Amino acid sequence: MGGVSAPSVVVPELAELAALVGNGNAVVLSGAGLSTDSGIPDYRGATGSRRTHSPMTWQTFTRDPRGRHRYWARSYVGWRQIADARPNEGHRAVAALQRAGLVGGVITQNVDGLHQAAGADDVLELHGGLDRTVCLQCGDVASRAELDLRLREANPGFRPEPAGVEPAVNPDGDVELPEEALDDFVMVDCLACGGGPLKPDVVFFGETVPRDRVDAAFDLVGCARSLVVLGSSLTVMSGYRFVLRAAKDGIPVAIVNAGPTRGDEKADVRVDAPLGRVLPALVDRLLR
């Protein structure tokens, strides 16, 4: 179903996971581990780069014009890989389970839009989306694709890397660039107000997730029959709090992640295996 193919070998905990999801009205909480098979690295998993890369913070972006310029130069180069990323079998499996009525809402910590591209509905983007920009002066929200066209026109000769060399993209969609390359990059401002600085419509490190978004996520969890965590180490409270709420309310929690997570002790079902192996097998068991 939905282009999802199941592997021949499955994990022993699959039956427990299928029983939980098979009850219906499961709410999915997804993290970066779900998107690694689409070529987007995570911070803490096997493809993570956090040890060598410091992500942009809210304080630096809003208070340091040079830091903001650095971010946009790096993001301009890295955006191609994010824009070209396609949903993988894990994303398609979630969408298939939702179409079958077994998964209700989807809360994602990811900013790549791949759940929606796979066909999922009612996706709550906890940390926003890289496909949009917001003006820090007037609040106008615009398309990132539109900004990319404007940046290409403003930077026809911007070549920070040698010809034929593809820079490594970081988890938040930017790349490492030499400091001297920044002077050659031209950033544009908001079209709506004519001068406001632009920000990707995502929650940076150190920034607060909007309260209404958090409340909506808690409402989804509170009405669920189960909470299924996919590809998140739950290291930060932003996602872990929903596991705590589910456990407190007696809502069963399943965690599927390659490697340990902060929420393992709260899990009723724990699957330590690659999502690209588990989720298609789950679809196969429940829908075929």
C-alpha cells in the first residue's frame, strides 16, 4: 500500500508494536531519525554532526547581524539538498497508516516537510518548517522557494566551494563555509515591508516553541490511544514532554529508534532498529 515495501526480516517486538497501533488513534511523534534515509543528517544519531557543528541559536540570529548573515550564506548553499529531499519508506508508512485510520495526528520535530510530501495530513510542525520565511519586522510569511530565486538573482557569482565539490549539509540545512566567503554573499530583505530581516520559519535553539502549538500537541496526545515515537532520542524537553504526559495519563508509549533514548524507561514497547526496516514491516502486518 502507498508504495511501502516490507523487508523479509522483522524485529521480535513488531507484534507488540502492531497490537498497539492496531488499536487505532495512535499519535506519531517523529524526530530527525525518520529523515536520515532521505539524506538529511540528524544531530545525535549515526549520521549526526552535532559534535563538530554548532547550530544557529535564537540569540545569535536576532542580536548579531554578522551571525545572521553567516547563517543565510550557509543556508543558501545547503538549501538545495533540503529542497531536493524526498520522503522515504518511513514517511510513506506513516501516511499509509494514517489513511487506514490507525494513525491520527502527527507531531513532528522535523522542519523538512517530508511527512506532508508523503501524503500525511494534520501534521503539527512543532519546530516550524524550512520551506517558509518570516520577517522579523512585519511578520510577513513567505515561500522559501521564492527567497531562493531572489538570492540566486542577487548572487550570480557566489561560488564558495571549488567546482565539482559538494559541501556537507548540516542537520539544520546549512553548510560550513570559510569566513572569507561571507563577504561575497548578498542577503536580501523582506519584500512586504521593504527592509525587515528575514528568518526561516523554524524554532532555533534557545527559542521558545509558540504556546498554542505546544497546547495543540498536548491536546493530540491527550486524546490518543497511544503515542508512537519515531526516530527521536528525546534528548531535549521539546519532544520528551509529550512522552512524560502520555505516561502520566496512562497512555501507552511505543518508541522506535536506532539506539537508546531518554524515554526508554517510559516506553511500553521499545523497538531498537532502523525505521526503514520496522515501519514498512508494520504496514505489511497491519494492512495486508
